[in-house]
Amino acid sequence: MNFKLSEEQHQLQDAVRRIVSAAGYHERLRAVVDGQLSWDEGSWRDLVEFGVPGIAVPDRFGGIGLTMIELALVAEALGYAGAATPFLGHVLATIAIAEGGSEQQREKWLPLLASGEKIASVALSDQNDGWAPNDWSLAPNGSRISGRKINVPAGQIADIFVVGLAGGQLAVVEALTPTVTAEAMDGIDVTRPLAAVEFSDAEAELLENGPAGAARMHDAALVLLAADAFGGASRILDMTRDYSLVREAFGAKLAQFQAYKHQLANLAVEVIPTRGLYWFAAYAFENYVERSSHAACLAKAHSAELFLQTARLGTELLGGIGFTWEYDSQIWLKRAMFDFAWGGRPERLFAKAADLAGW
């Protein structure tokens, strides 16, 4: 494959970067961090207007009809910006329906999601670290479900849930009914709040090809989290470098001290190559389907682990200011913790990759 982006792909990513760096963006992000806003509705509105929710939706359902690599490029840009939007859950629910729904189900739901008219999310975990389809135990009773799901991204603002069920099945449940209640969980990453969702004999529409859609959605989750982690690690690297060029100690810039430069260089050498991991995993999603799960596991496991290491070391290199509430590095340290855990911890994903490789 060609590991170069096309001009159109560069333009797409640059456009998303401009949306999440426009005037007022940082103020809204800090308002979310400080508890004054629950999410960045303004940026999501701009992303919807640009067409982000429909990037991977076929054009016959109102989408743009692009591929996972374009969606992952968006995830990288949002990770770099620390965006407080419902992007992750929304696009995963969209992929689940696109890959697992019947033609009729896709015609019903995808136009609503591609246009942003409805916000969707995925309700997968019955318990912590229960992300894969074979971990799900909630069983339907005919066309209804009763039970509890945790770690649901943007669960309190979602209009639609795609719910993981026993046997790797998937069902679509409308959120705005008395039979569905969402309660905020005490998560550390406030840019992507989590909820516990209770289903009380809720009407559920089983997706016709649920197990196939579930497997594809799980791979997509790992790819998008890997891309987010690369974006976040890049932001920490840039933030630490920029600070070292202005902060002085003993009459010299921090960037002039050899020990400091070596640690920054080591970070750069570790972070930059992970771009290729998520690029390949995103490319394999459509072009090497038989290798998709293996590539996605490796990309997410390594990228998320490295993001957390980078965020911790970056905070240390920033010195005292890195530990303050006012400085923004905390946003990406907490985001790194989310990427590390959501979708599966690295040790579990490395073990799955080894199994898939026949080790």
C-alpha cells in the first residue's frame, strides 16, 4: 500500500483541525473541563455541518461514502484538540448499523445519523473491560431488553443506543422513552463523559446481521481510539516542546539542557511512528478484512499505552505548571487514561493479537 495521504485526505483533516481550533473553541473546552458545560455543542454542530457523522456512510443513505482511513484522520484531529464531542459513540453506532443492519434498517437509521439529526452511542459493557462481543451477557426477551450497561459514551445526550447483547447480537434502542434511563458515571475524562444506562423492558430492534456488525464495530472502535491516542500524544509532545522554548531555568531555556532535549527526542522517536500503525489498521479495515482485527488490536494497544506514557512524562517535563488545574496538559493526561481503558486494555488486546496470529 501507499503510506501517503492524498491531497483530499490532507484537506479533510486540515478542515477538521480548523473547526476545533476556531475562535471560541478553547473557551468552550475549558468550560467543559471546569464543569460549566457538559459537552461542546458548538463544535459538534460545526462538525455535523461539515459532514463528519456521514463520512463512512454510503451516499445512498445520505453520507459521503468515504472509508475508515478518513474517519480515523478525523479522530486524530479530535484527539489532538481534546474535543468534547459525542464523536466516538456516534460513529461506532453508525458503523454497527451500516455493517449489521438489513437494507431496511439502514434506510431507517443511517440518514438520521449521517445528517446529525439524531445523536447515537453504543452501550456495550455489562462490566468493566467487557468490550468484545463474546463478553456481552445481556439477553433479549423477544423484542425487549432489561438490564444495565456501563461505560456508555455520551449516554446522557444520546437519542439512540446500539446495544451489545448475548451472542454478539446488536439491537437499536431509542433513548428518549420512560423505559430507558441514563445516569452519569464518575469518569476521569470529562471531554468524553460516560453513563450507566438502565433498560427496563425497553423496545429493541435487533439488527439482522448483528454478529457481523458487532465484530466490525469492535475493530472500528480500536482503530479510532488508536488514532485519537496518536493525536493526543502528538499534542503532549508539541505542548512540552513549546514550553521548553520559553521557560527558563538558571538563565537558560529548558530546551538548551541536554537531559531535557534527550527526553523530548526519545518521546518523538516513540510517538511519530505510531501514525503508521493506525493508518495500516484503518486501511486494513476495508482492504485486508482478514487482517483487520489483528491490526486494530496492535494499533490500539500500542498507541494507547504510549499515549499514557507520553502524557505522564510530558507532565513531569512541564514541571510544577504541569500539575496545575489551569494548565491544559491535564486534559490529555485524562484523555490518555480513557483511551487506555475503553475498548480493552493493552494487555488483553496484545493477547488477542497473539491468538489471531496463531502464537
